[in-house]
Amino acid sequence: RLDHVFFPGGDPGHNHPRDVLPFLRELSISLKRYHPTAGIWISLQGFSQEQIDYFYTYLDQSEPTWIKGVVTGPSSPSISETRFRLPFRYMHRHYPDITHNVRCDYPVQNWDQAFALTLGREGINPQPEYYAKIHAKYAPFTDGFVSYSDGAHDDVNKIIWSQRGWYPQKEVREILVEYCRFFFNPEIGEKAADGILGLERNWAGPLAANGGVEMTFSFWQKLEEEYPELQSNWRWQLLVMRAYYDTYIRRRLINEQVLEQRANAVLMYASEKGSRHVVDETLHIFRETERRPVATELKTKINTYADLLFASIGLQTRLQAHHASGAERGCILDFLDYPLNNRRWYEDQFSSLDSMATEKEKIDHLSIMTTWENPGHGSYYDDISNIAKSPHVFSTVSDATDFAWWDNGNSRARLSWQVFQRAPELIYTDLDPDGRYLLRICGYGEALARVDGLRLEPILYDKDMGQFKEFIVPRSLVGDSKIHVTFDQPEESQINWRNHSRISDVWLLKR
């Protein structure tokens, strides 16, 4: 028996609904011939505003009975908009993305960039509390769901969503205990459930400051030793590997942040020692990761579990060795040692010095690099979406932040450019009421800045990535010692979302 046929309107696919709807109408005739009670469902994924309006006009004017309902999934109009515009006679189903961590409908909230660069879009992602909240938020407005998954890495999330579908009030921990008892053994249920919750907490907030990662690692390491018979269980392998992976990335992050601080301290002496000398010394500092790598025993264990998972379920964590379809598709071993500081950007900037004619030009350029995050007393810098370096940012909605995917995950761009917001909101207090301030923006495309609601006119406006836009802040707005910075979003519905305008760095510079 067949009850439903779901036709994604896009993602992928770019056909206009004027072509899709007649095709589906013909399909429904054949469907009814063999399955009289079945109906057609369609999603509006990737539709432009004109295509969305066309679809709803068609529903209102034609009132097709062969359409059973509309599905809201990734790149669809919002659930609230769909529910508002959809005639009552049609059902509305959720197609929730429970499989992706970034560049998706429900990105990990307050995720440290170190994880986004390494675990990436399809890393092992048990988030029971998070997905339970998402289900509770949207279930009352939809007629059920079919969850969107791209593999085994989201196994815990599948169970959470399915259990909440049947029992909306069931406690998350109770679901996890049952999961662990069933798939591991009854004895370990409580402990493993707590371990899964610990893995979710590993992803909460700035990684370097999250000492709980080490505690969770010790907890899983003990379970690993106590239950060796579970080593061949692929669900167990996923969880233990994540505990090792998180800890390895944290230890690397702490080490590499210190190296960048040391490098900047050296560059400050460029005018005294000469550009060539400080560049050589800085490169030597960055290459310490090769001479004295950290946590090598953890890296060995991670590789072991990756091989076990490939053997047990064919999990492809390496592009070449495991024949994955693409680096973005869960190849977390290929990014295990991705630089967690700006080493690559520094190397490229150093190479550009060769084209500069004078020593003064070189020293001035090194000064910009050195003071990028430290603009001086009375001035402020925010790495907009780095939760450890954005003290003035107050845009915290779930979809505020996104992480870029450039050069197949191996971008050499500055880390701050690879994480961004479309329309950040910043609040500054304790400003000098008599001070003169300049607002500087780095990002890509447009930056339609407002201060206290007043749209500012730029004095510099370079739309290229890595270049600056600058605005003079009217002195009349600073008199109360505080300002509120917002950005209008440009109309870019005709552009692929990956090419939309974005903002990565913001400075408030005292002149």
C-alpha cells in the first residue's frame, strides 16, 4: 500500500511550478489508478518569491484535489508563512533537517568555529536536547514529519525525533536511557545516556573555555575501558570517537591560539628589527605545531575508530581512503589538523610583502595584521560570529551565524571571514561622549549600516572580501555614551544564498 508521494520542488532542481504542477497532476492520475487513497505532497524548496506566489495563486484559483499537502523543508518558506498561506483543506508536513551542523535549517547554536572547521557540516552530532526543543516548537503547527538524514552520524537525533513524534512529553534522558539499553546493554543505559548528554554540552559556547570537554572525555574513556565488548558496535564507536575528537580539537585550539599571540608579539617589533626578521621568526613560531604536535595519542585513537567505523558500516570519514562523495560529506578525518589559528592567512600576507616597494609599506602592512583584533585603547573589535571574540554582538537568533565552505573546506582566508552574519546587531556602552568614532566593516557585498536607527553614508565602500567599508558616526549619537548598530538586509532573493552579502568583522575606532 502506498499512501503518500513526496516531490521536492527544489534542492536540487530549478523547474518553475508552472512546469512542475502539470507534471504532478499527470502523475497523480497514474498514482490513483493503483493507489486510490494516496496523495501528492510538494515542497517549495529553493523557490523564489515569484514562484512561491505562483504556487499559492494556483492553489487558490484551481483548488486541486490531487494535492494532499505541502512539505516545509530546507530552503523552504518558513513554517509560519506556509501555515498562514496554505488553504485549510491542505495538510502541512515538516521535513526537519536533523543531520547537518552548519549551512542548514537548524545550525548548532553557539558553536565554536574550531568545530565548524573540523567536524563540519556532517560530523557525528548527537544533540538530543536541541532537537527535542525543535520538535516541540514546530510539531503543533504541522501534520507530522519525515525527517531529513544523510547518514548514520545522526542516529541519536533520529531516535529523539521519532520518540517525540509518538510521545511528545517523553523526557529526553528517558529516551536516551532506553536507546542505550537497547543498542548497548541494560547495565550501561544510565551511564551512556549521561555520556551522550555530555557530548552535546561539549558544543556549548567557546571551546577553549569549556573544561567540561575534558570531563566528558574522561567519562567516555572509562566506559570504553569497562565495556570492551562494545568496541564492535558502530553506535558505540560513533560516540566514543566523538569524545576523543572533541578533546583533540580543544587541546589543539588552546595551543594554536597561544602560538598566534606569540606571533603577534613578535610582529610588533617590525619597525625595530625589520620586516624580514620578524616574518621569519613568526613563521618559525607557527611551525611549532609540526615540530611539537599536541595530543598525538588522541589522534591515533581517532584514526583507529575511523577505520573501525569504515569496516563496520562503511562510514566515510576520509575522501580518498574511504571513497567519500565529497569533502563536505562527513570527511572529518581530512580536517582533523586544519589550522585553528590564522597561520595560513599570515603566510599569504607575508608572501604579498614581496610586491611592496619600500620597507615602510611592509611595516605598515604588518601593523594592520598585528592590530587586527587589538585596535588600541578606546577602540573596539568584534569577530562577529566568534562567540569567544564578540563581546558587543547581541544577534543571537538560531540562524544568525553561518560558516563558509570555500576551497573544498581548505580555505586559507582569515578565520573571521569564514564565519559571518547577514545582519548582526551590536551594542556599545561606556563610550566617550565627546569622542569621534569611525565604524569599520569587513565582509563581502553590501553593509547597510545604521546607528541608533540612522542610516549612515559610507566614506569608504569596498565590497570585496577582506576589504573595508567605513562610516563616520555622528557625534550627536554618542552623547549618551552608547550606540546601537544594526544592518538592513539587501534584497538578494535572486542570488544563491551562498553568495549573499555578509559581515565578518566590525570595529568601532576612536579617532
